[in-house]
Amino acid sequence: MQINDLLNHTSEWLKGTGPNSDIVISSRIRLARNLSKYPFPHWANKEQLDGVLNDIKAASSKINMLKSSTLFVLGELDSIDKQFLVERHLMSIEHTQKTEKKALLVDDEEIIAVMINEEDHLRIQLMQSGFNLFEAWSIINRLDDELGKLLDYAYLDDFGYLTACPTNTGTGMRGSVMLHLPALVMSRQIERVLAAVSKLSFTTRGLYGEGTQASGNFFQISNQVSLGHSEDEIIENINGLIRQIIEQEAQARQILLSKNRTVLEDRINRSFGILKSARIITSQETIELLSMVRLGSDLGMFKDIDRRTINELFITTQPAHLQKIENKKLSSEERDLKRAELIRKKLNLL
Amino acid sequence: MLCDICGKNPATVHLTEIIDDQMNELHLCEECARTKSSAMEQQFGLSDLLAGMVDFEQKNKEEGIPAVKCPNCGLTYADFKKIGRLGCGQCYNVFRQYLAPLLKRIHGSSQHMGKSPARRAKSAAAASAAVVGAATEAPPAAAPSKRKTGLQELKAQLAKAIEKEAFEEAARLRDQIRAMESKKNANK
């Protein structure tokens, strides 16, 4: 697989299927693992990082689950390609910097993505559409077992899996659920919900993970605690919280429909109108308007728009995606033109 | 909308800043946002946060600790406090007595309850158990339980410690063995 092949492919997590996919975009689990014989990446020299990379390459080539996967060496990619992989949620922003000996292993379906030599030697990630953490866990657990048979993980009985940062020690697990909560935002209940989330020691992040601002009514909620609970318990805790938020969002949607139907329909249709006719549009405006259209589609207002098309537009209208589609570097102004063009094409075809 | 800082470029990054309970919305261009975010990182990164927690935990107990060095990777406790990252898996054994309370503060627990690796060297578990005894208590206090163990046992432990590259533990065992041997010679 080449990077360009991803352009014509819909990532698993964008398919808009799976449980509660009207409110939950995707579920993701990542495991942080290190090899016992090398220092952690930030403290390792080039030869050691090379050793890590080679050991992991050798191990992954023997694993069936990784048979249809491709290894991208970050140092060989240009900045647009790297940004492109971040936009697809295959890797972190941190992985685009100081790229020497960093690599990314991605399977053809974009379900599995393994970052090599990021903060830890291995950051194994598994993505699913909809509200599906247990399914994600069952797959990633198998993959982790396979890797663990071939690689000597840094592990202690009492502290569990050892990670560069003590905030990940133990299970090394972070489960995240990406939620679309427009009704809670519109009805100004979101602050209350997010305050409760942080009180329960979960974190909320934006569309692009650590350090990003929530936009387009997207909120990524994940566990902070990785030590002292089993993986199943951690997932059950996240699930319990997410179920409550889903219920509150669903209720808020019903209340908006019953009390403010016209106002809501007006806002959704205006958003759709702008997207279908704009000639210049920024990515921020796009995300906000698409969020409204997605809500309209969830509420059955647009019978002929499928969720997948909208989900895809959230990603394909991002800067690096536009530049990959056009196959050249575009200035911010040029992107705003091309973005509007792409959206018109996709939405007017419907 | 133009950038709030330079007023020239279009604002593409939207940021909410909370300072003393005052919420501020900032609309920035890419360039100003980058400058701002790196300035913010310098002001308050995760490593500071962690280092802060360490300070809070250890303020009174820490005299001389920063000099403790991991024999495997060379990271000192002072390095850890500065960068908020450990150097290698062995660091967890070397700095165990300071890390356990820190982990407890972060996670509410310092005992792993999850899965364990499919392939786990038995010697690794044994060696770590030996080091646990040495590090959770101050070295002199740990000695009595070990004093009963015979010379052979100590030598076996030493071999294991060297194999695991737990040099601090190894040095302690070596001194114990020397002391026992010289005692034996003196008794002759």
C-alpha cells in the first residue's frame, strides 16, 4: 500500500456504522508498550532506536493480523504526508516531529495503527466505528498477545507495563470514544457534562487528541487512570459514563425537536445551504456547518444523505487531504477555494 | 475574521483560555497560534506538572535523591524531575520508593491489576522480587531478612542481579558477600 492509496479509502472509524453511531463517531483503544532491552525513545541513541525499529519490524512480519499492513518510515515522508496521516487519526501530532527512526504501521482497513518510537517504543492503536470499545479491546488484546510472544516487554508484576511517562504505567491502556454532542452544546448543558467527566477523572479532548480544542461539537472522552484496574474494568467505567452522555444527548435532541423545532430546522438547513453554495470556506466553518448537517441527517431530515459521506467530508476537507487530492501544495486561500469546491461536488451529487 | 494578535492574517485557530476562572476566546492565525502554543508549553508543560507532583510528594524526604542514577540507562532522579519521563524499564526498580507514591497520586493505586505479557522471563520476575525487597525499605532495614540467607544463596542472587543489570542491587549483594567472607576468614 502507498500513502496515496489511502485517499480513495474510507477509514473503518469513519464508516458511520456500529452501535449508537448517531452520537458516537468512533471508539479507540491504544496500548503503550516498551521493549525491555532498550531505553525509552526520548532517552535512547540512534543505534538503540534503530534496534527497536528492527526488532518490531521483524516481529510484526511474523504476525498474521499484520499481514496486510504497511510500514511508513516517518523520516521519508514530506510534511503534507505526515499531516495527512494525522488528519486520518492514524498517528499523533507528536509523531510528525523529530522523525528520525520513527515509523507507523497501518493495516489496509485502517483499523490497526502502530506508532513506533513515539513516546514509547510501541503505541498500538485500534479503531472501530460507533460505540464499540469491547470489540476494539478483544482485537487489540489478541494483537498485543501475539507481539508479546515475540518481543520482551518492559513489565513488572506490581507496576505492570512500564512506560516513559508514569501517567501511562500499568495497563498502558487508553480507551477513547469520539462523541458528537451538538444538542448538549446548543442547549448549553455541555459545560455541566464536561465538568462531571473531569470530576470522574476522565479527560475530554478535541477532534485531534491531546492539546486540541473541541470543535464542531466533537468531544473525545478517555480514561486518565491506567493503573490499579484491569482493562475490562477500565472499559466498563468508560462505557458507563459514555452511556449516560449518549442518553443525555438523545434527550437534549428530543427536547430541541419538541420545543424549538423550527429554529433547529432553520439552523440545520441554513448550514446545508451554505455548504452547498459557498465558494470560499475555512476548515473551521466547514466543521461547524457539517456538524449541523450531520445532526439533521441523524434526525431524519435529509433522507438522501448518508452519514458516511458527511463523516468523510470532515476528514477530506482538512488541509493535507485537500493538498493530496490536488496533488500539490496549496496556500491557505487556495485551500479555502478547493475545499468549497469539494464540498459542493460531494453534496450536490446527492 | 482576522487574527487577534497580528490583525493581519485570517484566524484559523480558535482557542479558549481560562485564567483565574475568566474565560477568554482567542482567534488566531496559524503562525501566531504556533508562537502562542510554544510559549504556553514553556510556561506549563506536562513535565512541569509531573515534576510539581514529585515535589509535593517528596519535598522533605528528598535530600540527596537527585544523585541516584539508573545503572542501566544513566538517568538520574533529577533528570526525571526535570523532563517528567523515565529513561528505561529499570528506572522503575531504581526509583521505586519515590515512584510508588507518585503513581499512587496519579492513578489512585500503585498495584497493577491488568494483563501480563504472553512471554515473560521467569528470571525477570524473580530478580524484580529481589530488588523490591531492597528498594522499598532503606538498605540497612532490608538487610536483616537477607542476613539469614547463606553465602551460596547470596552469590546466586548476585548472578541474577548482574544478569538483570540491576547494578545497584548487585553492588549491595557484593558488599554483603565480602563482609560474610571476611568474617568467615577471621573466624578461621
